[in-house]
Amino acid sequence: MAGIFKAYDIRGIYGRELTDEIAFRIGRAFATLLKPRTVAVGRDMRPHSQPLFDALARGLNLHGADVIDLGLCSTPMTYFGIGSSGADAGIMVTASHNPGEYNGMKLCRAGAVPISGATGIADIERIIADESFDAPASTAGRIIHRPILESYAASIRRHAALKHPVRLAIDMANGMGIVESKVLEGILEIDPLFYTLDGTFPNHEANPLIEETYADLQAKVRAGRYDFGVAFDGDADRAGFVDEKGEIIPMDMITALIARDVLSHEKGVIFYDLRSSWSVKEVIAEAGGTPMMCRVGHAFIKQQMRDAGALFAGELSGHYYFRDNYYTESSALAVIRVANIVSAAGRPLSELIKPIRRYFASGEINSEVRNPAAALTRIRDRYRDGHRFDLDGISVEYADWWFNVRTSNTEPLVRLNVEAKTIQQMQQKRDELLAVIREKS
């Protein structure tokens, strides 16, 4: 059991680290901690998601909680199900983009408010370790079957406003994008890749952060006539985009594009994660919005969105958060927003993105170091002459370039993002920073 309780979710290798018995105990601990009357639970297509659901539900039912069984669904659908059902809490059984031998759970309070390590996951781990469960209820809870696709689709489709037909290639990666994309049917012309649910991920890893996973999608787009392409991750709470030429679009550029469209209908706060390009903040301000920077991690972003009543937020990892989906992700809504934009403009997506790409970014570069804390100290000392803020790791801004350095929550990694006004300066500063980070101490 050790090690499966992470900063943002529960995750481990099924049968070895995460077993049905542990899932049963998680259900008991979840019920003990939150005392819910109803818990909405969804699950992905992994072959062990059903037995984990069954065990989890037994644990919840034992303490009198009714389980609203949302069935096979994407993570955004589960968030919608939690919020729209009025459930006291919710759980998605998934390991997201992790390989097929993994499984896990994403936990929420009422309204799809995420539970992180600091707000409940550590407590669940402690309750299980101490066996300090509440006594079983005198009356066991029930399982109530309530498929969510139809109502989720109705909620998301109302945002479609196409002026002209839009044709997409979508890489489902054998994951829950297959279900998420059903929302798009009848609105967009979809040509799918890897459209068979298979939790072993036989074609490629379902992770749009890895550039190599786009190869099949890029080839399809380049061989056909598509307005753009989309790649979903395993549980479809993230989406990557390629333009009509098959070129990968940085995810912060999609944030800027969607933000401008959202702000054309309603002014308000838009959040962007601190690794995003300067141009994201600029585009939001130019569109009459209030740009607000947030730290990395869905739990932080969702809380800040709620506190500010934000309209939208985008994360460099391909999470797109909408007020209209209970301040949580909706990849289908992100796709619809981009399709609306392309349709209304009557111009290729590459042309719409070009004026937003104003600077040169390194992308996130990971370095394995023996002492991450010492590496951050070296960075802090070396770049003390810039404007520094410590929202998440160390960020330092200069007149013509900036960088952020963060440590991983789970691995001895230091993560670097650099952006500059010229590609030469970005490369020079990138190499300079990497040398400081990787300096032997």
C-alpha cells in the first residue's frame, strides 16, 4: 500500500500496489472521513477498473453511503456527474495516462472539488493504516445506476456555434476519449484513430505530453484534409492539438486561443499556469479579461478558479478548465471551442496561432539530480538580480526573458521552463540554467 497515495490522486500497479482489498478499505476510509450520503463513481476502460469499482462500492455501502454508478466514462464526465447529481462526493477509478498495469482513483468532495494530499488523501491513508474506520452503518447503502453521457453531452453541446463544417482527426489512444468524443458526434465531422477501448494501450502511450505519441495523428492529418487534429490522454481530461499541417500546437497557445474566444462572450478572470508564455497573459488582457497566474496542479487551479469565479483556465499539460463544467476539465468543450474559432474565422488554425506565438520557449526540461533542494538554492543565488517570485518553485523575470524551476513531488527531478524574445537567447539561457541545475554538489 505504501506509495500509492500521491499529491493529487491514488495510483499504483494493480494487484501488487493497488488491490481490490485496498480499494475496499479506501471506500471505508473515504466514508469515514467525509460521512457522505451519496458518492458518484465513474470508471475507465482498464480491465481492472470494474473489480476496483465493485470493491470500492462495497466499502462505501458498508458505511451507509449510496453509490451513484456513472458507468464507463471519462474523467470530465465524472466531474460533471458529481456536480450535476448533487452528490456529497465523488471518485473516478482511473490511472489516467499511466501504462495498462496501473490503476488508481481521483477523489472529490461535493461540487467536484478535488481532494489532494493536503486536503484528504493523507487522512485516508492514515485511517487505513490505523484501521480507525467508523463502525458499519445499521443500514447498508445502495448502488444506483445513472449513466451520465446524455446529460453531459447536452451540457457541452450547447456551446457549439459553428459557422461552417469542421473536420477533425482524433487520436483516441484506445482510451476514454472514445466516450468523451461522443459529445462531438453530430456537431463535428470526426475521423477517429484507435477507436477500440483497450486498457492495455496496444498502439501507444495515451499521453499527449510525449511528442512521439502524436506520430500517427500527424501522419493522418498530413495525408488528409482536416481542420485540425486532437489527441486525448487515457482518461480524456487532457487534450493535445495539431494544426491542419500536422504541427503540434503548444498547449499554452491553445489556452490563449480559447481564452480570447471565452472573453468575446463574457469578461472576467482567466487563469494560466506559471509555465505559460508571456503571450498568454498579453492575449487575455488584450481581449478585456483579467489574467491571473496560478501554480501548477489541478487542485490549486480549481480552488483559485472557484475563489475568483473565473471563466476558464488552461494548464501547460493540456488540462482545460471551464466554469461551465463545475470548474473542472472538459476536453470535449475545449475541442468545441477551437472548432468554433476555426469555423468563425474561415482561416486555418496555423494562421490563428501564428500571431499568438510571440516568444521562444524551451518546453519543460527534466533533470535528474541527487539534491533538488541544493539545485534550487544555486539557482536562487545565481539569479538574484531578476524579479523573483516563489508561487511554485522559483520564477525569475528579466526584461527580455524569464524562467521557472520547480521540483517534482514524487521524483528527484528538477523541471525547467525558459522563454525569451529570441531563439538564440532562449537557447543560451536554457543551457546556462541546465548547467547550474546539473552542477555536481
